[in-house]
Amino acid sequence: MQNGLKEKGFNIGNTQSPVTPVFLQGGVVEATNIVFELREVYNIFCSIVVYPVVPKDVIMLRIIPTAVHTLDDVKYTIDSFSEIQENLKAGKYKKENVPFFSINN
């Protein structure tokens, strides 16, 4: 997971743990919308860390791959994060641009 994320240009810091941080640029609203979309659309659960734990305009997503994740799961996650990064750069996750997602959809 970590090597694949690095190969796609993601900043994962200098982690020595299976808990993998993924650093992105954005605020609290964007971070919340990203995590919501990852969960509801991509079926990926991760936690977020935002200011004041990290500097303003930095989003840290934390993912934890486990032994039950397959290589296909890892590839799917990396591909999904690449899509999320593109959407973030395009401004999709700014509050006014995020459509309301229903859990029943």
C-alpha cells in the first residue's frame, strides 16, 4: 500500500507503521467531504486529522491495511485515492460543490 501510494505521488510522510498517513491540501470541510465520499461511494473507511493537530490547510487521512486485504483491495484503494486527489484539485469537495449523498442511495 505504502509503496503504491508513493509511486502515485502521494505524500505519506516517514511512517514506520502499518497505519498509513496520506497528506493532502485542503480544509476541514474538504476533509469531511472526502472521508464521506470515500465511505459512501468507494466503500473505504479512513479517519481524518485536521487543524490544529496538523497545520492549517493540511488534511491527513489515516488508512490501515490488514492481512485480510487482497492485492486487488490495495490497487482499488490506491486508484480510489488517485480519483479523490483529482477531485480535490478540481474543487469538488468545497462545501458548495458537494452533492448531498443519501445513505440509502
